[in-house]
Amino acid sequence: MSKVTDGRRYNGGKREGAGHPFNATTKAMSLRIDMDLLESFPDGINRNGYINSAIREKMIREGIKVSKIRPYDLISKGQR
């Protein structure tokens, strides 16, 4: 194997196009959902979009300022 002048090898590192695409409109989170809610969760839908929509609707109902434009909708339509 060829080496760099300071003794490191060319192993791994960032490759163009490798990994998940960067998405500046989302943040990965982990949360727990009650089993009764999970069992009655609608089949065949995007869970992330569904949960985001539910949170957004609740915030709007409670008067918390939040954008009505959902980034998820823009991504699915290719307008991002």
C-alpha cells in the first residue's frame, strides 16, 4: 500500500456520494411510542411525515408559531 508522507495509509475516508444524503430540513431523533398507538398506526404511510404533521397540527391549534409549509411535502415533490 502506498503511504502518505506522515506515515498514514489511504484507508477509508470520505468518498463522494457515500452515505446518506445531507438533509438540512430534518434532524434525526429517537422517541418512544405507546404500544396502543403503534398498533393502531395507519398502514402504508410515511411514519415520519405522519408524526411531523400531527405535531405541526397540534402546535398550530395551541397557537405556537410554526410554518404551515411542511419541508417533507417539498422534498416529496422535488421542489427542495
